[in-house]
Amino acid sequence: KYTSTTENKNSDYSLHIYPNPASDFINISFDLKTDTKVKLEIYNGAGQLIDILSEEQLLPGKHSRNYNISGLPSGVYMVILKTKTGTETKKIIIG
């Protein structure tokens, strides 16, 4: 089952996270249409920053990051992709 929400549908990138729900790891993939600085963050359900997964300048194309979530408590988390043109948020369930 794939569950996600998008706050901002921006044509400059697309964000995908799987598996969802997850227990050991998540794979975060995104496709950039332009050269841009990218920041990937994960927040818990209370809105607290858990980790900055990536913060770098990237070229156009497909990119992916794996993140170990086995140490995180069960719950709902948000993965946020920030670029110079906008922000996209996906909800993930860790259990």
C-alpha cells in the first residue's frame, strides 16, 4: 500500500517514497528538471526535525537516497523536499 500527501505540486520535481508503511528503511527518489540546491528533511508527527537527509546542489535528472529508519519510533513522519522553486511534503508511516 502506498500512502502519501503532497502539499505543493511543483512541475520542477517529483518526490516518491517507498515502501510506505515502512519499518527498516525508506527509499526516497526524486526527479529534477533543473539544476538546483536540494534539501531533504524528515520530521516527526509533532513537527520536530529528526534529520537532514541531504543538502546539496544537484543536476537535472533522477536522484535517490536510502534512509535507515529502524531506530525511529512507530508513527507518522513527514519527508520534505525543498528547492529554490518550492517545497513538497510526503507523509510516511513507520511501524
